Amino acid sequence: MEQVLLSFLNSDISHISFIFNQAFNHITMKNLTINFLLIMFLGSQLHAQTAVLPTTKTLPKWKMAHINFGLGIDHAQYNSMSLNDVLAFAKNPEELSRDLSGLSEEVNTQTAGLAIYTSFSFNPLNKKTGTYKTNQELRIGAGMYSPKEAMVSYKDESKDTSIVYCNRHGELGIDGSYRFMGQAGKRKRFHWSVGLGLNAGLTFSNEMIIIQGHYFEPGLHPSTQRTMDTEEVRYEAKPVYYLRPHIPVELHYQLTNKMTMGLNFRPGVGIQKISKGNTNFIPRTGAMIIGFKCLLN
């Protein structure tokens, strides 16, 4: 009887031990599976983050968006102009001395000339989104300006005579501006931009000219006289430096998917520095430009 009872207890203990081991193994495998899946998930997330961040960091901070071309008129309005102001441009002003007795003075406080422009536009990178801001741009370019003239004339109608003092120079310039942009219209074909800009220029072909000829009416240019009736004498002039803060304003119409055309304006002020000479403030500068824009995006 005792042997039967012991045999029964041993079989129950073995059965319980088997069940316990199976349960333990099942729990262990389940935990290992969960841990494995958790490690795989965290690893994939870490890999995704490390894959995205370097890509954002390696994107260029600026992306070229447009190429711009233009042809326009550049002008400046001075507060005043005098013979001393014009002679300040001459390297040797004593060479330009003339007898002006009995002649009346006429000054021209405006200068103007043709100009051609080209520039490149860049959109800034939005670091948060990894995309480029199409409503903002940095525009960098250059321009070449035809000769502009600062003149003071002395005339006497009764003597049918005139003497004109003229400073003439061309100019090469560089431009930079930061602009905010947008589109308007049902099809968004009107493109506009406005911002702040700065232009810097250096003159070339600097010369002083004295033109002696017949009397000409007030407001007319001395070139209205016949060439055979005038005498021109040219002298060396100093180079000039310009700095012009301005507000660029642009309104274009989109002609095709890749090109716009319109008007550009640059109202501003200026500083004129004559090499080894005077510094003059220009209260009004500007340009009116017919522009073309090639869209790269």
C-alpha cells in the first residue's frame, strides 16, 4: 500500500514539474520574443532618425531659383550743382580755367544714363522642414552703366556764345538685395517682390570736357549744336565711388512656365565719393528697368 501511494505521489510531482517547466519555457520565449521585437523597433527608429538628420544637414543653405536680366535708365537728383562741384572731379582743375565774365550760369542737377543688369536669385533653406522658402530670396548681381554727365553751362545770347563744363564717366556696379515675394491673380501669373537693397559702383572712362560753341536755349543739351560749330577739349578726371541703398520693387507677368517679364524700380538715396576729393550726398537715386526672369524651378 505504501509503495502504491509513493508511486502515485512521484507521478504527480513529475507531472507538476513538467507543467511548470513548460509554462516557464513558454513565458521565457514570449519575453524573449517581445524583447527582440522591441529591440528591432527601437533600432529601426534610430536608423530612420540617423538617416534623415544628416540629409537635412547636408542640404545647401541656398538654392538658385531665378536668373534675371534687365535694361533700364539709371538716374540721380542732386540738391545743387556748381562750377566748383564739377571742377572737383578734375585731376588738374587749373587747366580748365576760362574767362566767364559777362556770362550767365545754368546748372543741371540731374544725371541719367542707360544701364544693363543681370543677377541670380537664391531661396533660403527652411531648416525645420528641409524645404526652401519660395516666398523669400537673396538676389546678387551686377550692372554696367553708360556715361552720365554732370554739367554747368555759361551762356550769353547777345554774344551768341556758350561754355559748358562737363564731367562724364561710365560705371560698373554690383547689387545685392533681400526680397519678399508673392503671386497674384486667378492663375497666379503676376509675380511681385519688395525688399531692401544696396548697390556699389566704381566709375571708368573718367573725363572732363569743356565745350565752347554758340548759344543754346535753356534746358537743351549742348549736343544740339552742330559739331562744326563747337570746340571740345578733354582733360583727365578722378575716379568716383558710389553707394546706393534702395528699395527694390518688382512686378512681372508670367509669359511661360519658365519666363516672366515686367518692370523693376529702385528708389533710394546715394553717397558719391570722389577719389582724393569730396564726398557728396545724393538725396534721390533710382532706376526704372524692363526686366526678364528665367525660372529654374
